[in-house]
Amino acid sequence: MSNLSAIKYTYDISLILNLHDEARFLRRTMMSIIEAVQYARGQKISIELVVVLDKPDQATKSWVTSNSFQEFDGYKIVTVNNGSLGLSRRDGVSHASGEFIATCDADDLVSYNMFSELYFSAKSTNRPAVVVPQYLYAFGDKFHLVEYFGTDKVSKLAFFSGHPYISRIFASAELFAKISYVDAAVASGFAYEDWHFNCEALSLGWEFISAKDTVFFYRQRPNSLLQLSNERSTKQTPYSSYFDPVNYLRVCTSHYSYWVDGEIYSKQPEEVRERFRNNAVCIELLHAASSIEPAIDYAKLNNVTAFTNLDIPARAGAAYFRLCKQLNGNNFTDVVLLPFVTTGGGEKYILDVLNGIAELEPERNFLILTGERIVQHSWLDKLPPNSLFIDLYRACEGMGSEVIELMTLRVIQSVAPQARIFLKSSTYAVSFFKKYAKVLIQHHIVYFRFLDPVTFERGHLWTSGFDFDFLSEYGSHFELILTDNETIAARDRNLLDTLAPKIRCLYAHTDILPDEELNLARKPTGRLLWASRLDLQKRPHLIIAIARRLASRNVKVKIDVYGDAILDKFNVVELKKSDVISYKGPFSSFEELQPAKYDGFLYTSAFDGLPNVLLEALASGLTPIAANVGGIAELITAENGFLIDDFDEDKLIDGYVDAICQLYADKEAVNKLRISGLKLVRERHSKRVFLEKLRDIFDIGEIRRPAC
């Protein structure tokens, strides 16, 4: 039993009325409240009024100070300077002396039986309960009718993605002593302090019930605080203990079972409207309210839009329930947002960074979240130790990006409140961060930056600005912008000069085989290797054109092609039509390609950062032939390979064919290229160099074991 149950209260009910600039509505609002107070006093219920003036304008202040409020058993006037509804409600509660608290707003009306029915409903229940009116009748700018049911029918899962109730609540002072309203000012990025309060009540084990035949008359105003919150906030409530996975599983277990079993309550709009219209008590209450406020128009009732709080879907909440089970009580120091995990240079680079951090600081725990569709993830075995991988796209069962992004936010708030967050450029990560950037200010954000897509049209290179524009708008939120090549880093430092101190280049590392396995003096095999994604970026169609040009010039070589399409579709049948090309299918590691069988490596990408596959080719003793795009010139030079500097495709194809001919023209020269490439890899791309630079960039622990 709570100690509060022994408190002697002065009044049965304290009404908390918040005011700011509502003088034009106050006469009608107070007439409605006084009518309900007088009705309750006739049933021996004592009521005090606590008026909270928050930065009031002169008209509102004058209206309040000129009234005696003699209709109440007691009253208090509290003046504050919060500029926050939540904080002002909190101040009002702190001055209340009633056994029960009822929240009120300055521009709305109530049915005259409101306070008495709320009071008797609360007193008659044998469990802690928040009481709400049965009906909301909205009037003014828009009209609608809502029927509210209790949590015996409304799923507790629904609170995850929506608010099934309203700000006008009635509960014992005991609840308000346990929960304080939060400051959900628009500037915070969050909104809806009432939704937050009700989530907290749910988390503490309180149920919601509705008081039969009571009506809240809700004034719909253009440019209202609610409308402002909807426009300028994330449209989400601040974090509540309700979202904590342990609490969530406890609170929602039975309701999840109901949801799985299909026990979902619903009411048709026509049924709601007709039940209200045929209820003599409700019609009497509507008439009484309209006598005070003519804008409560009875004529609208026949066609008013009607719905219930049963209509808020619980599907997202059910997905979060399953996710809470996956989280299994764990907490995380690092969160990584990726579209998906697949084979690719960017993915390998990110995994190497994460594994490097884990090696330098073994106590770190990683949460890997993916938010876009892929048939099957790859390389999950390469995730760092102490990692949990969750595919949010699948967890959310195709509910859309907004639910995935909300799930991401609540997971971070729940199990990684101080975590470092890594973002890879993707629709998922960018959309999430744009929406929730202002509520992630306590996190250190690391953004992986590799390249800007380009096209060659009408004799010019055209750059896609998706990634760049995102950096321009949101880069100030980042602690670090990490890239694998100095080319893009230098360009960004020049064009995004205010971000220059945050932009760091960390070259990728790769393993190097011993010299005896490399066999640098091996005889030519007449075979070349192409290995990459069969996506448009990598221009696989060039392989076909190169093969045709080789055949036309009677160059006797074969090209083995490895890879599959990840982002785009490419018809591999076209590859199979060529006698020069042999398509081998997908691959997961460079080692499995047996690079010693080949004389050179072809790379045809249209745009890039510093491709890991070229680094692996050099480390395997292969001579690369690549177009000069992105940061490739930082890796491939005339000393270790062939760099083709042309964007016209026909000339580019000739450049590849000429390089292939040179590759076979001078065996000794090719051996020198191989040796030079290996020297560069050993000096700049060893794991030891990588870890030392990583430690410096992230200012983290010592390198704990030798690394080649």
C-alpha cells in the first residue's frame, strides 16, 4: 500500500487549468467547467481550481485576476515562465490539494457530468486506473467524433506508434506523484507530453478506463499548438520507460498474445455515430454544451466523421515486442546503420573498421541494424565480436520506412542511449537521420563517405549530389566523416570547408600472401580476371565490349567474370554469348578466386572511392587495369598497373585493349609492376598501419597484438 493512501486531502478533485493567450475563449470555457463543478458539488464532490498562467498575455492575465472563482471550493493562481505545457502542468500538480487530479485546457468544453462521472469511475475500480471521457466531439476548424475504450479492449501495443488517448485525463494524485510531465517543447524535437505521461502510467501498471456517457468538446483551431508540434517536431513523444525492452515485454505480453490470436476489437464508424445519436444522455450533454458554445453544431452530427481509439494499429508494437526479445536485455556501445550486409568494398571497409575498433577496445558491444530489402545478407560471419545483427526491414514485415525509422530510434534510446552511431550512405540511414537528427545530439555520429556517383553526358561529367547535399545540410551533427580515399576527402574539405576538421582519410587494409605463394615470376596463363558487383556502377557491359574488341584485334586471351547483381539487374546471358568471356557466378572472398591463375585484373567501374578489390588484386600479385575514377589514382599508377584516363566509352574500350596488349608484351616489365604494387600495399595498407591510424582517429586503446 502506498504511503500516499494515508494522506488527508483537502479536496476530492483538483482541476489543473493551463492558460497562455486564450482570453477570447475563457468565458465559455469557464462556464462549461463551472456547470460541471456545480453538478459534481450536488453529489457531495469538492473541487478546487488551480490556474497556471504560463507567460500569459495581458488579456488572459486580466481576465483571470478580475474573477473571484467563488464557484469552486478553493482556487489558486500560479504564474510561471515555462513556455511549456508539460512543465506548466507539472507546476499546477505541485500546487494541487485534491485526492484526484483532472487536467483541463483553456479553449475546450466538458459535459456537465464530466467531473462527477470521472470521479465515481475512478473510485469504483479496484485497480489503479486513468479515467478518460467516453466521447470526444471535435468542433471548430474540423469536426469529428471519437469513442474511447479502456485498455481491456485497446491494445497496449498500440502505444508504441500512436497515442490511443487524449491529454484530458483523470487519476489519483498518487499517479502524479510518481510521474512528472516532461518538457516536450517543439525545440526539443519531440512533442506530446500527454502521450509520454500515459506511456509512463502504462509502464507503472495502470490501466485506462472510460467514464460512460461523458463528452469532451475539443476545439479544433488552425495554427494550434498541436498543429505546430505536428509540423515542427519528429511527431514522436520523448523516450518513456514503456519503451524499455524489459518493461515493454512485461507490460505487453498478454496483449501480444491477444494480437497473435487475432483478438482485436473494432467498431465501424457508422456504429459509433449511431450509438452516440441514439443515446439520450449524450444528446442532452451536446445540447447543454452548444447552449454555451454555438460552434458545437448539432447539425454536423448526422455526417460527422467517427472513429474509435481501437483503430490505432498494433502491428508496429507487435514487431517491437519481437525485437525486444531479440535484444535479450543487452546494451550496446556502438550502433551501425546499414541498408543491408552484402559483399562489396564499402561493406568490407566498414566491417574492417568495426573489427579494428573491437580489437583495440574488446569491451565494446555492437548493434548492427539494416533497414532495406535484400534477399539474403552476406558476410554476417565477419561482424565484430560482441555483435547483435537485426534486419529491421524483415522485423517490420514490410510496414514501411517510417516504422523502420521509428523502430531504429526506440532501439537506440532503449539499449544504446550513449552509443556511437555509424551511418553508411543509404536511403535508410539518411532518411532516419534527417528525421531524428535533433534528438540524437548526445550521440557521437560517424559517417562513412566513399564517393559521389557520376555520369558522362554531352561531353561533361555530372555528379549526383545525394550524399554531398546530405553532408552539407547535416554534417555539422557529425563527429567524424570517414573516407577510404584522399581524393573525395580533399574535394569535401574544399567545398565543405566548415566540415574540414571532421573529414579524415583512413586507407583500407588487406592481407598479403608470402612471396613464395605469390610466385611473381610465374608464366603468363592468357587469362584475365574481372570480379565485382554486376551493377550499373561497375559497368559490366564494358566487359562484353572489351571482349569484342579483343577478338577483332585477334588478341588471344580469356576473361573470367565473377559477381552478381546487388542493386541492379544485369543479364548474365549476354556474358555467356562471348567466346572470350567465362561467367563463373558470385563470390564471397577474393582468395577463393585463386588469383595466381591470372595475369591481370580488369576493373571497369564508372565511379568509385578506393576499391578494395583493386587493393586485393595488388596484394595478390595481379597487375590491375582500371579507369581513372574516384580515388583509384591513389592506388594504381604507371609504376604498378595501367590507369586509363578517358570517359568516352569507345576510347575507354580501346584503352583497356591497349593495356591488355602491353601486359603481354613485356614479361619483365610486368614483374616490376607486381613488385611495385606489393611494396605500396605493404607500406600503406598493412593491418598494422590501419590499426595505428584507426587508434589515432578514434583516440582509442593500444594495439594489443602484432598485426602484419
